[in-house]
Amino acid sequence: MNCSSSEEHFEALIDGTLSASLRPELLAHVDRCTACGSVLEELRVIDALLLAPREATLAPNFTFRIMAEVAAQPIPRPRRAPVAAFLVSYLVAAWMLVGIAELVAGPRTHAVLASLQANVGSLIVVFSGVAQAAGRGVSHGLGSLTALVGGVLALDVALAAAVAVGYFVVRPRLAARLGASEARS
């Protein structure tokens, strides 16, 4: 028996499931080969350690000490999102899309947008009124695409301003009010 074939049978030898015919041959090889003997001894030690039950002993105040350490930790603060940077980048991207749309759009696109503007309904009529006013102020004769996009961007600016006011004005006041009501409870 050589080293590579003997190592295959070490687990069966330790478990006691090795056949009686292979056992004497394997033990004879382990007696002759110091490398295989040391590997078998390490496997026996590992097997004994795994089979031995261990009990962890904790200090009597373990739970109290851990909970005190947790309570002493500072409360994590969420990172403030750069709301202004988000709004500015949104508006820059929207204006870039308007410019690209004006460069790429052909007469068919203008016709489709004009029919869309005429047929969508009352919401587009409202946007169209804002768009016409914005379009007249921006340019004379670039068509309904510029007017519609200008109106939508005007609405975007108004919505961005509303979100900014809500975030920077209403949110802190609401948080202060809720904190005061929790303190009374």
C-alpha cells in the first residue's frame, strides 16, 4: 500500500468502518511511513476535538454588559442627501433633452406632437396654455414642440421649488412638532 491509497482509508479507520482485510495492511503502512502516521494522528486529534462537547461559560452579567454597551453607542445619523444638487442636475438634464429634441425632431415629429397636444384632453390644454406663454417668451416660431416642452419645464421648476420648500421648511417644522408631542407623552 502506498501513501495516496492509504489516505483514502484514514476516515474509515477512525470511524471503525474499515474492512478487516484492509486494516492490517493500512496499519503496517502507517507504522512504516512517518508522514502518513502524523496525518492519521492529526485526524484523530481533530475527530476527538469535534466529538468532545464544549460548554461556553459566560459571565453572570454578560447580557447586562452587552446591552449597556449597545445603549452607550451613538445613534447613527443618516447622511443628508444633496437635494439642491439633485434638483440642479435634473433641470440640466431636462434642458439638454429639450435641446437634443429640437435638433433631432423633424417635421413629422412636430406634427405628431401637435396632434398629441390637440387630442390628449384637458390636462394638455392646461399645459398648453402654460406652454404657449412660455413658448412666446422664449422664441417666436419654433413650433409646438418648444412650447410644450417649455411648459413642462416650467411645471418642473414649480414642482422642484415645491419639493425644496417641503424638504427645507415643512419637514423640519413637522419633525419639531412630532418631537414635542412625543416629549409630552
